[in-house]
Amino acid sequence: MNYRVLYFASLRDRAGMDAEQVNSLAVDARALYSELCARHGFTMSEDRLRVAINGEFAAWEQHLHDGDEVVFIPPVSGG
Amino acid sequence: MFRLSETPVAPAALARELAHTSAGACVTFEGWVRDRNDGRAVLRLGYQAYAPLANNEGQRIVAEAREKFAILDARCVHRVGTLEIGELAVWVGVSAAHRGAAFDACRYVIDEVKKRVPIWKNEHYADGESGWLHPDNTPVSAGDRLV
């Protein structure tokens, strides 16, 4: 499966990129994040992040589909 | 209405958009970029947003405010990009028949925006470092941050 992953804030700094196409066997966001942690050395734990799929908040267990846009949302700090 | 803006916003013009013949009160909030946080001198801020989700979540918050409080209109604009000290970073405005609901709704919108909307603040410090902040304005731990 191919996923489009976007990075923001500290995850963007750590990954060194805004976005990438990821070819992965991961079927949900949890498995995908674990794979990306290994690839980019993310240290932020899952319980501090939220997941968005195709522009909407989603559950970590939501089944991913080919072409999905997946974003791991670090703690927000607007305002 | 909620929107992100890459250019400076004009609060007076935004407030006029809230005008309504039934309105007896208008409450606005402006969040400004200040020169210190957590004891460190700040030179400027950089805001990043995940725009599609930020817009969706921002619109939801404004809709919630209209359901929860007896108001006529509510609007919020949040800046993205690089902001200098003193610049307006976020603006919230509410019009209502009476001031109580207007104050309450304005407070609700800014509090929820800070909690829920995917926008991130990067502080650039006078000592050359920079860091992403958490909702409570404490820095992201050193392990998560590129120094």
C-alpha cells in the first residue's frame, strides 16, 4: 500500500521533510507510526499524538486504504 | 467562520463583519506575540498548521459556540507563518444580544482553538535556539526536539 504521510512541528524537524510517500504493509496508523519511528527516530510516544486520516481525526486502529493521507498530530500549541 | 491567514489581519474590519441589528454586545479577543516565554527572550514565532483539518476543527468550534451560547455570530482568524513581537496571532469576535453570552462564547472559542486545532507554535529564542511548544506553553522535551 502507498500512503501519503505529512509531518508537522517536531516530527517535521526530526524527519527532515514536510511529507513523503510511504510504501508499507501497515494496515493501520499504529503499525505505520511504529514503522516510521524506526525509519526517522521519532521518540514521541503514541499517547501524546493524535491521528488524522484524509483530513479528519481518526482512531489509531482505523483501517488504512491505498492512497490515504495520514498525519500524526503532535500536541497542538496555537493561540 | 474560522480561517487561517498567511497575511496580517485587520481586527476592525473583522469586527464589522459581526454587525447585526439585534446585537447589543460585541466581544473580541486578540492574541499577540510576546517577547518572553517561560523566562526566555523570544525574538519571533513561527506558526505551522495542517490546514484542511485546522479549518474543519475551527469551523466545528465556532458551530459549537453558536449552539451552546445565545449569540448572533462568531468568527476566528489564526495567523500562520512567521510573526514578529507584537503582531496579532489570533483573533476571535462574537456578537450577541447581551454581553454575558458574548463573553462566554469568546472564551469558549479561544480555549477550544488552543486545545484542539492543529496549529503549532515554534519559538525562536534570542540565544539562537528554537523550540516547539505544548498547549501549556512548556517546551517539547529535548528528546523530541531538534536543537
